[in-house]
Amino acid sequence: MVREIPAGQSRALIPRLRVARPTDDIAALLPFYCDGLGLSIIARFENHDGFDGVMLGHAAAPYHFEFTVAHGHIAGRAPTPDNLLVFYIPDPAEWQVAIDRMRSCGFAPVPAFNRYWDINGLTFEDPDGYRVVLQRAAWDL
């Protein structure tokens, strides 16, 4: 799921993206995102101004995900079944490896709320109800 930076292009020129969201249970999310999706813990913190958190990603990727718990606050579940993270995996063999890894970790696909995602991909739901689509297609814009 990690693409190489084109020759001659500096990593410093590529904007880095952090997707951050609250959760009520970081530990419950780790098997889904680390074991299933293959992300790594790249940082974590405890009791930083009332927050605990973890950042997950790949060292070479220009993105990572942050999950936080706010002490004394209930985050709840995803507001809709159409809250998605979409990973475009154009290589069919690499896509199948990703699907097999999710299934072998005990995560079964769920029907997508928007059936478009069922045409060339599979959708998985994390313990908080947020969904991840593994799309067997290139993202060509």
C-alpha cells in the first residue's frame, strides 16, 4: 500500500497527511489497523493534556492515522456507514494479499453502503464502525 517517491522528487515537497479521529478504545483498534491492514505504530503518547493517542502508518508513506482517547469524553461509533478510508491497490496480487491478511486476522468484509465500492473492492468495518475500503484499482487523476 506504500508507493515509492518518483526519482528526483524530494519527500519534503510532498505534503504529509494525518487523519485523526477519536475513539473510546485504542487497544481494540490495533488488531484491525496493525495486524489486518499492516500498519505500524510510529508514535504513541499518554496523558498529554488529558489525551492518550497512537499514530499508525508506514515510514515511507506521506500519511498516517492518529487515534485519540480524551479522558472523560465518550467518542462513540461512526456517525454513518459511509465514513470511509479508501486504499487504492492496483496490483491484483497485492490486493489479494491485503484481503487475505484481513480475513486471516478475523475481519470479514461487509457490504458497502455505497455499492460502488463493491464493484472493485471490499469494505471492512473497524471496532468503532468506521470503514476501510481496499479498492482493486489505480487512483488516476
